[in-house]
Amino acid sequence: YAQKYDNTDNLCLTLFDAINTALRKGKPVDDAQIKQQIKGQPVARYFVSAKNKLKNLLYDSLYDMHGRNTDEYQIIKQYRVADILRDKGLQAEAQKQLQNTMKAALQKEYYTLWLDGFRYKVNYSIEDMTIPLATLHEWMDEAAEVNNLLANYTQRVLLNRLIYAAYITGEDKIDNETRRVFNEEYLQELVQQSRSAYGKYLSLNCLLFYVARYKTSNESVAIAQQQKDVLQQTLEYTRRYAGEFFVAYQNYLNTLHPTEHLKQIVESSKEMEALAQKHLRYAGDKRISATAVYHATMTRLNAYIENNDLAAISKEVVHAVEVYKKEGVGIGVPGQVVFLSLIKDSYFIFGHNHEAL
């Protein structure tokens, strides 16, 4: 990244190489050790400034590497392109670029980024002395609507945090102000009033917390499925909520009874696994992808074990081992323990004690 964008003598790159060499040798990396390593080199005279510049270059390169596939990065980039086109005198093309980008930002629920585009739009209009007053009033209404969406979105985020806190708090510790919102009637109304996909997902999340605490597990199934379906629709135009979608999908699978809903679990877990491979690998988020594939496989294998379906277990355990070999590191130690326990039980069922041990 430094060689591509920095035309100076790259003192910070020399420092990077020194740190990298120390790391590869397993040596401690501290200022004293690195100073000793670069002693006599030009970078030694500018150690503090080179270190600060290196830190900023690392941030820039990480952003460049991880941001290219994100919707947010593309929206910001397209706004800047529109601004450059305008500076070059290509007004019509700049306006078209700006309008298309604002439309994309609104569809993907990047409300603050839409407002950034609106600022460009208003600034561009200063040069046009013929804009009718009615058009300006339409713009004001448009901005007010997006601000309302943003306020609704923000409220749902904070409320979800509050309801979760109430869910894990002892009954005697829930204050009256919290009870005013932590009740079924209010939470059902919240779902109906939500004005964005993510807002509805959060409202349904709040309702799930309430149902998990005060209702039966069967009542959670419909809510969890609705939550999953709301975010699945967003995958058609953005990967922004892909992580939340797979959490919602796992919540849905968790509400299904392994013996009463076996067919549902098998079909849904296979769909979840296929979607994880398709969307999250493309998005570059391997950790979430690994976790989603692991959860889908684990849920399916557990259901087969609960139903003592020997033919299905014998096939699924082979797939589970392949998943573990491929995704094992990405699911974390607790996940590995649960996953391997199911594989162990499957081996024991068939008397494959050596493999199980």
C-alpha cells in the first residue's frame, strides 16, 4: 500500500520491515528493541514520526482492503465521483450520479449517508437560480422523512439494548419505566410501527426477549421466522445485514423442536448453509460464514441424533467432519467443543470408538 500511494523515501516502510522481521523471529516488539534493530539507518533519526506515519498507513491500508466490498464504501466513493464530475463542468452527469447514489443509500438504509448526498444536492442547487419554490418544499419534506426514518432506526437500536438488559435482569430489579416498554402490547405495536427492515428486525428481537421470558417456546417460532424473513429480503439488494440475518436464522432454528419439526430443521439448515456460502464468502467475512455453516450443520446433526435416524447420522457426520476441518478455527473454542461433542456422539452410536476417542 505504501509503495502504491506514497512517493517519499518510505521510512515508515523500513520500520514496518524491521517490526515484521522481529515478529517472524518471535522476538518481543517494543520501542527499545526496534530502535536497536534500526540503529544506524536513516529511519532511526525520525523514529517517532515514522512510527506515527506507519500507524496511519496501516489504518489506511486496512480500510482500503476491507472497505472495497462494502456498500458504505461504494456510496461514499460515488458521492466523491459526482463531486469531481461537477468540478469538471459535467453538471448533468454529476446530478445523475448523485441521484442514483442517494437512491441506493436510501434502499440500503444508510440514512446518514443519504443526508450527506442531500447536502451535495442542495449545494449544487445554489448555482441554479430557476428552481421553483415548490421543488424546494418537496426537498424539505424529503429530508424530514429521512430524518424520521433515522430517528425511528436509532430508537429501535437503543430500545433493543434496554429490552435485552431487562431480559437478563432479575424480575425484582426491573423498574417501572422499563416495564412501560417491556410488555407484550407495546412490543407488538413496535413491530407494526417499524419503518425499516432493520428496525423491524430489532423490534421482533425485543418481542422474542419478552416471549422467551414470559411465554412458551412454541410462541417464539412464528416471531423468529418473521425476523428471519424480514432480513432475508434485504439480501437481494445489500449484504449490510448479512451477519444479523444469520443470527436471526439461527434463532429461528433454535425455536424448532428437534423431533416435532425435523423436516423443517433439515430443510432450513441446508438453506442457511447454502446462503452462508453464497453471501458471506463473497462479502469476505469468513468468521461469520464459518459460524453460520457450523450452526447449520450442528443443528441438523443434533436433530438426527435426537430422532435416532441412523442413516441420516452416518451421512451427516461425514459432512460435519469436513466442516470442522475447513471451518474449525473460525468458530472459536466453545463452538469447537459443542461441535466435536456431537461428532463424538455420532461415532459412539455406530460403535466407532477409536474415531470417537
